[in-house]
Amino acid sequence: MTETTAYYTCCDPADPCACMSMRTNYNFLCDWLALFPDDLEEVDEDSFIRCLVVGTGLGCGVIRTNLYIADQLKRMPRLCEFALTMRHLDRARLVAIEHACVSVKDELLPLVEEEIIRLLTPTKPRQVLITARTITEKIKEIITQIDPPAAERSAYESEEQFDMSHQPDGISTLTCTFRADEGHEVHTILKFVAAREHCTQAQALLQLIRQQTTATVVLNLYAPQDNHQTVNFGGTHTLDATAAAEWLDRVTRTRDIDYYVNAHTPAYRIPEAMKAFVKGRDGGCRFPGCGARAEVCDIDHVIPYDQGGATAPANLQCLCHNLKTDGMVTATISKDATVTWTMPDGSTVTTMPQGPVAPTIKHRDSRWAVSIAERRKRRESTEPLNHIRQKFQCPGLI
């Protein structure tokens, strides 16, 4: 491949590891598409699953998920052909696609399919394929625009849960399940109190419950000025309509984020508003293959400040605190916020910004609005969630 050819590093035919990965991905797809029954109505699901458990040695849950993937790809034939041709989607990424698309109406799937293919098509030489987490968030953003009701109904959404278990050794364990944006809010508050009071986050929670302390934190939403259809929380969570309305009612200040594209400061310390812009642009850690969300990342100077690097978005990136490189790798950043990494062996890889204000994220044109409106008119008010889920539920199988 030439230096101008856009391709993913995991699809490099000159890389033995990439070739091994592509063979694995291709064989997985071919095998499970072939195993998927042509006529579900003629299949006894219990016997079918038991046969696959015996024949493959896999657990029932793994088999069921693989069948869900095959079913979803049969609903999206262009994406299926794309995946078989590129051979770049492993099981984890296919699971992310299947989970995100399960609630989309059949008549709107072609629109979603088109955007997923565009999302998973490389645009730079030696580009790193986005993680399963990023795929989930990006597809959710796509679905929020194309089929808003589907963004609010998901077979995988867990109800909020609360559990307190008390151990014989005198330790109690608290388990809470929140919506992602609410979990981020809770975590931000606990981190803030813990840092201020020099205590653990568990102790911070106890102080808040006992009303021994209070906390005021800044949480960032990202939304187009002229359209609140797509609202992103923290640079990493696309909100459905209900959650977006809740958060927009709580907004106390708005900023024109475009101002910070060319902003700079002579100081080393990065202003909070500039940090918010970089997190909204990057969406997560920019190190190749890292899936850390922007909320847990530091904002680092690409060219070190003490070596003349500017404190400006053009020289800043999100970097997971677990991936400080100590000079083992180097990075450069371009005008479109593409980061090119030079690895210890001299090879280079590129990572693209994936946040809601990334310059590489293009707004959909007007033809989408017309096409979506026409399809929505034909949409039924209700539709069963994914027939395969009902067909292959087999409680009692291990």
C-alpha cells in the first residue's frame, strides 16, 4: 500500500498480525452466517442450541450472541458484505454493532447501515480502527438522528438497580446501576469531594450522605447551536431525547465552542473551557487502541510546553494517565486533529478525533431530512424487538 492509500493498520497485508486477525474475523463471520438457520420457524431452538453447544464447546450465551450477530448482519446485507470484504471487524465490534442496532426499525436500517459503513471506512493511511466502545457511541449518535425512538428503547438497557451486601468481615459493598450520564455525574462529584477533602471516593459518598459537605461541579453538554436533536454529554455519551431534555433544563451557561478552535494561552496551565473543547473534540484517549473515555483522560501537550509547545487545542490531546509514554513513542498533531504516532519500531499509526465537535465529523446533509421523514411516515407504531431474541431464548441451558 502507498503512503496515500487510506487503510486500517489491522488490514495491512504486510503485517503478519493483521493477516492473522483478518483471517480470524473472516472465518468467524462465514461460520456463523452459515450456521444461522434459513427458516427460523422450522427450527426447534432448544435442540438447535444444544447441538451447537455440543458441537462447538461454547456456552449457550456465547452461541446466542453469535446468532444475534448473524441475524443482524442478514438484516443489513451491505454492512455484511463490507465486513466480509474488509475483514476488520472482530467479534467485540460486531457485538457493539448488533447491540446498538437491535431496536432500529427495518425500514430505517438502510440509512443506519450507510452511516455505519462510512464510520468504519478508513480516511487516512495507517489509521487505527476505532474501539467497540466508540462504535457503540457513534452508532447511538447516528440512531438518535435517524430513528429517535430506537435510541430510547434497547433490549440491553438495564433498569436502575441498588444493592447493599454485608460481608462477615465487617465490610459492606454498595452496587448501583445508573444511566451512563448519571453515572458520570456521580463519579465527577465523588472525585471532586475526594480530592478536596483528601479522602477516598467511598468516604466522599458518606460525607455527602451525612450532609457533612457539599459539592458544585461543572458538567459539559455538546450540542449544535441550531439543533438540539443530538446532545452529547461529557464528550462521550450521546443522549436520547428524554435525557437530553433533562440536561438542557439544567444548563446554566452556554459557550460558542468554535471560539476555542484557535484559542491559546501563554501559560502552561490549560483553562477549563479549553479542556472541555479538547475532550469534546477527541472523545477519548488518543493513544492507538486505547478505549479510555475523555472523562478519565488528562489533557497533554503534544509538543511539551518546556520545548516550545503552545497551550492551544492545536497542540493538545486527550491521553489516558495510564499511557504516559516517557519518550518511547512520539506524536504529532495536524490541523484536523489527526494524531500520528511513531512507535518504538519506527512504524507510524494515526488516530482520528471521535468527539462530538471533531472537525472530521461531518453533519448530514438535507437529503437525509427528506429521506428520514418519508420513511418515518411508513413506520409502524410498534414492532417486536428482534425476533431472533425471542426465538433463541433458552433458560436452563448452561
